[in-house]
Amino acid sequence: MAWEAYRRVLARPGAGRVLAVGALVRVATTSTWLVLTLRVVLPGRSGGLGLGYTEAGLVAGLVAVGTAIGSPFVGRGVDRFGARAVLVATAGFQAVFWAAATVLPFAALAPCAFAAGLVYLPIVPVGRQALAALVPEAERQAAFAMDMMSFDVAYALGPLLGVTVATQAGCRVALGLVAVLLAAGGAVLGAVVGPSLPPARFQTAAVDGVATPAGPEAAGAVTADPGGVAKAGRRRATGWLRPRPVAMLLVGAGSTATLAGTDVTLTASMRSFGVLPLLGLVAFLWTVGSIIGGLVYGALHRPVPPVLLLAGLAVLTAPVAFAPSWGWLAVLLVVAGLFCAPVLSAAADRLIQVTPRDVRGTVLGAHASALSVGNFLGADAAGLVIDHAGPSRGFLAVSTLGAALALAAVATDPAALFTGRRGGPRRGPAAQPPPLPEPQPQPLDLPGPEPVPPA
């Protein structure tokens, strides 16, 4: 194992700052869904609306749907206007929503929650895009593993801190704190990643597999072919939808479907064992398993195909259904958790590897949508099976769902069974454009076209 890879990543200028700031902001973002739920269900004396979990689920669902719809458009904004501008704009919108949520009635809170999802703060995709720009391809595996491990830590801390503040100081204080943290975090992250993620017009683009300038430097092309650059931009915006990237979107959806369904089933199982107060402990152990898996995966000399990691996660989730006690359930979850961080980081790494740099914001936005869809499918499937067949069957259901999406990824792109990291690109009519080099982000200084002599 190449443990030295972690030291090299942290030695890269800017990489450590991106990881640190991203982790801190994620502590706030991972607490939002729980704070919003408490705002709906807690009584008025605690700053809540005193409604039921049906209303709380509706608000959370509207945020998820809005995020799934808005993510590709936010990502496209990162490509067009740069990460700094998008982070500052979305952080400001989020601050307004979370501050307003302290006083909005339910009838206004629900549609505003959907709008907040549409203009979500793209911490995860922008952080990964920045890491891809700051570290060479050989070190991305370790960098993305560190990124996922920081998410696991934030996921363990964020909800805990959110519940503590909401129950001790009131929901309005918790919501106001979220508003301040998201605004400050978005602005700081924008300042950190801004130099490495300028607008796409200052980056090297790839049209039909050929590296070309994108932006004012290509003005000569506009003179020779008016509208040509615009057409090329439209091709770049949608041309990435090919089997390789789509297979990784399916892997991402399968991963979150399995994890979200496991989360729901875990709660039901701990309740059926009569040890619901120990839910936090078992969830923490599950997270520890994910961190250990991410640490080991990031240190491997060669990457593992993401579809195989998803298959491993699905296969190891199934035995949890047969746990005879909560103790065995915890042990089996730790084993399954070893694949959580690796599959999510590997899929994002592979997705970036097979897409041009100047559309990565759009692609990672689509990846965020796939993750949201997976969360929705997994949680709903688990809930449906639990209601009709009991908690243990929920683990089998989400395991089957994850395996099915892994098979769908292989059917979409059989090459997903291989990493593709070594060797040259495939040849033939269906070949993908080769991965672009990673130049330092700076405006191109290219000469204009040669003047055409008069006839």
C-alpha cells in the first residue's frame, strides 16, 4: 500500500486547504436535513411548527427533488462563470432561506425548501473538481478517498451538533447558525478554489477529442465561422453523455440507494431489537468502517473498478438481514461499511477521468443528481419492504437494488469492469476522447488566425 500518497496530496499547494474547508462546511450541510425536520415537528415553545413527520418528510423530499433537478444547472454555472461566483451566489441564497425558515409558516416553508434545493450549495462537486485540478491523476485516488473520509467525519458530527443546538437553544437558533455557517463557508471555499476553477473559457476544451482553446482567445474562429464556438460549446455541454460516464452515474445512484436504504432499515431494526437508544452508537461504528475502508482504498497502488466496489457493498449488506442481535448487526454493518467510502470516491474519480475538464462542473452536477435519486429510491424501497415484510427484509431489498444498478452499469459499459487507468484509450468508432492533460488554469495566449491575402 502506498501510504505515502496521502502525504503527497497534502503537500500539493491548495489541496490541504480545499480538504479542510470542505470538511468544515460539510459539518453544517450534513446537519441541515435534521434541523429542518426538527423545525417542523418540535412544538412552538422550542421554535418548531408542531406538525407531524408526514409534513417533515414532505419538506425534506422537496429539498431532495429540488437538488436533483438543480444540480446539473448549478454545475453548468460552475463551468460558465467559475466556482467562486457560483459558490458566493448559492451561499447567499442558502443564507436567506435558512434565516427565513426561522419565521416561515409551513405553507411557505415547503415551496421555499424546493427552491433552496434548486439552488443548492455545491460543496461536494466543487471540492472534487478542485482536487482534480490541483493533484495529478496518479494521486486522485488518495485525494478522493480523503475527501470521502472527511464526509464521513462530518456526517458523524453534523447531525449530532444540529440536534444539540436545536434541542438546547431552540430551532430558530439552530437555523440561524446554519445560515451563518453556509454563507461564511461558501464564501471561504470560493476564495480557496477560485484560482483553480476559473470559467471554462479560460481552460483547455475538447471538441470531438481535439484540444482547442475556449473563450475570447478563439475569437478568430468566430470571424471565420460565426456561431461555430457556440455550437462547439453546446456539443461539449451534452457530448459527455456516453456509456462510460453514464455507467458511473448508475454506480453512484446504486451506492446511495444501498446506503440510504440501509440507514432506514437500521433504524427499524434497532427499534425491533428494543435498543433504539443505541442507534447512534451503531451508526457511528458503521461510519468507522467506512473511514477504515476509505483509508485502505486510498493507499492502494492500483484503483479498483467502482462497479466491483458497488457489487461488494451490495453483497455484504445482504447478510445483515440475518443478524440475530443488535451486536451482530453492528459487526456486519462495520464489514459492509468498508466499501462505503471507496465506492463513492472511486466512482467520482472515474467520472472525472473520462470527461473533459471544461464540462466537469456539469458532469459532477449530474453526479450529485444521481446520488439524490439513489437516496430517494433506496429510502423508499426500504420503507415499503419494512412496512410489508419486516425490518430484516429491508437489508435484502436494498442489497438487491444496489446489485441491480451495478449490473445496469456493466450493461451500459462493459469496460466498467476494468479501471481503464493504465494503457491507452480504446480505438474504434465508439472510442471515447482521451483524457485531457491537466494544465495550470490560466488564460491561453494563442495567436489569432493568419490573415487571408487578397485574391
